[in-house]
Amino acid sequence: MSHSATASFTFAAPPSFTITATSPTSMNAGSTTSSTITLTPTNGFTGTVALTDNVPAGLSCGTITPSSLTGSGTATVTCSSSTASTYTLTITGTGGGIIHSTTATFTIVDFIVSANPSTLALNTGITGTSTITITGLNGFIGTVTLTTAPSTGLSVALSTGTIQGSGTCILTVSSGAAGSYTVLVKGASGSLSKTTTVTVNIGAQGSPVVSAPSAETVTQLNTLTFTVTGTDSSTLSPTLTLSASQLPSGASFRTIQGTSPVTSTFGWTPTATVAPGTYAAVFTINDGVTSTQATVAITVVASNSLPILIAPGRQNATVGGRLHFSVSANDPSGVGGPITLSATGLASNMAFDPSTGDFSFTPSASQEGQTFAVNFTATDSNNPSWTSTQSVPIHVLSGASGPSSGGLCLTCLIPTGMTTTVWILALGALIGIISSIALVHIRAGAELAAARRRMKSLNAQNQFSQAYNGYQTPRRTIAPVRRRRKVDDY
């Protein structure tokens, strides 16, 4: 005989626990914050759990309090860091052969303050600036309040007093006395406080000087160049700007910036259409505080032209007689140098004085019948290539005092120093005048004779008429007779 029975077995999950930890909100570097660790039993766990942590580099944490929990409960751990970053803290619970871990995240935020440039070099009376920058680290979004602490004698100002998270503002500094100064710029946000220092060196301020010629002269179609220089004697050399204004049309001058000295070149080639006269070009040097100007008077003169030489035409000289004439020259442009005279082709017995332009020639018998070509030249002493030359032919005539065949020797009557051409022209003019006078006299005589004949004819007619009427008016007969006698007398 057999019997059976049924038994029921229920197998439940073994007792255990869970562990969690809170991650605190972001905190400022250097501050402390805590994470809460919670132990939760499962399936009736009632054992004791020991709590430990694994702290990452850069994060400082205290001991977990309490260091163990029985059954259930909470513990805390407090951490801090001076370096902005995100840190992960691992927390481990061990109990009843069971090990569980969890993590807590610590976010550390911060900011830095900086100045660019951190050193300023200025002269008295000049304002300098530096850019103050707030840079948030690891998500910093706090409000930073800015303040300054300058050295005595230094004037400072900030363009804004607060910056949210990250941003910039402008620090302005100046001083009326030379020396070395500092200004401490401080940024504060809650427990955070950061500073930066700006060093300011103030030197003595001098006025800039521009050096340029006071006056220049240029001839049309020629090129004029000269150098303009700007300097500054300030203790701390500022940035100089050298520029030009009122330049003549076509002139060039490049604006230059830099530290003392600065130099640039003026250039100009006046064309033939540029009117002669004086033009003013203004050059300015500026150091950011003051400026100085220099004016250059540029005189444009007309292009030079060849000298004008004045000399007689063909000449005749007589053997034994003295031929004399003068040569002269001038500069029509008025811009050349002194004109010098010279002569070539001078034969014997010829003399020429370049200083006066006087030429003389007393031919000898051996030179009779010859023709000499004397070349006279005028030269611009400023430019020897600018010359004018004129040739004067001189023919030597016989020196006989009378005609060879008993006729009239007209050439013998030529006054000394007068050319044959001039003498013939003068003689012709004299003959013309005498001929004109003779013709006038002959014509007047002919007209007078004709007038006499007409008067006689009229008187004869008048006498007959008066005689016919004499019986009635005897007196009228006598009067015409008297008049006739006057006409006859005439």
C-alpha cells in the first residue's frame, strides 16, 4: 500500500539593496557642496552596508557620513574643487556579500579676468585703452561686478560695471604727469573673485615736427622731388601720421604711419598746360594729440626756349675802312641763365668783344674781293645745349677813292660803318624825295600858266561888254579897265 502527499515550495528573490546618489547643482570653484546617498533594501534586506567612494583627481571630498547604513537610510558626502571642471564621484555599498555602486556628478564653474594689452605706454595728455575680458569656465553664467583700484595720479574709467557670464569692457586710462602707474581690475561673482593688473607708463609729451623745404622751383615738363620728414620728441614715441593736402593736380605724396621718424617723397612733373605761378602744398604730421603743418611754395616757370640772336644781314667792308656793328641776344622765356656771345670764322683784322657784342673789321688790301662768313652764337649759360647761331657774310670791296674810268664812285661815298645796302636804300629814298618835289613844282607851274590864260580870256570878254554899255554908264567902263590892268599886271 502506498500513500502520497504534495508539498509546495515558494522560492523568492534573495534579500538585497539598491544605492543611489544625488548630483548637486553647479557650484563656484572653491565652494563646497554635498551629495546625498540613499540605501534602499529589497526582499527584506536588513543587513549592514558599508559605504566607500572613489574620488577623481582635482576633486576633494570628505568622509561619507555615516560610513555605513543598516537596512536602509541616507548618508552624505561633501566635496569641493578649486578648478572648474566636471567631476564624477563613484560611491560603493558593500553588505551581506552584495556590492552595488552609484555615481554623483560635481560641476565646478569659474571665470577669469584678463586685460589686453596688459601694459600701456602713453605720453602725458594722451588717453590709452585696454580691453578687459571676462571668460566663463565650464558653463559659468553668473554676474561679474567689475571695480578698479588705480595708482594715485592715474585717471581710469570702465565702459561697463557688470558682465553676465562672459564678455568685455573697455578700460580707459590717462595722466597729466610722467611716471609709472598700475591699475588693479577686480571681478567678483558670489564667492568668486578674480583680478588682473594693467601697467601704465606715462612719458613726457612733445609736439611733432614736420621738416620740408620752404620753397621749390620747377620748370614745365621737368620733374620736382623732395623729401618730407615727421619727427616727435615725446619720451614714448607715439604713432605718427604724415599726410599732405592741397597738392597740385598730378602731384603725388603717399601717407605714412609709424613711429618717429616717418618720411615720404613728394613728386610732380608739371605739364605744359600747367600755368606758370606759385602753388602751395601743405604737409601735416599728427601724433594723435597735436598736429603740425608745413607749407611748401612751389613755383612753376615756363619751359626754357632758345636765345634770340640779333645780328645784321650781309655786310660790305672797304679796304682800309672800318666796318663796325653790334650783336645782341636775349632769353625770351626769362627763365634761363645769362646769355653768352661768341663768334667763329673770324679772319685777320676782325675783332669781336663777347661782353659787349661789338664787331669790327678793317680789311687789308690782300682781303679785297673776298667774302667771309662770321658765325655769331648765343648760348644759355644754364644749359649750354640751348644755342642760337646766325651767319653774317662780309664782302670786302676795293678801297679806291674815285672811279676807275672817270665816272661817279658811289661806293666811295658810303659812310664808315654803313653797309652798301643801307647806303643804296638811303640814296634811293633821297632821290625819290627830290623827284617828288620836282614833279610838284612842274605841275604847279603848268596849272599856274593855264590859270593865266583863262583869266586873259575872261578879261577880254568883260572889256567888250563894258564898252558897249559905256554910253549909259560911263563909270562902269572905267572900272573893268582897271580890273583888266590888274589882271595884265598879274
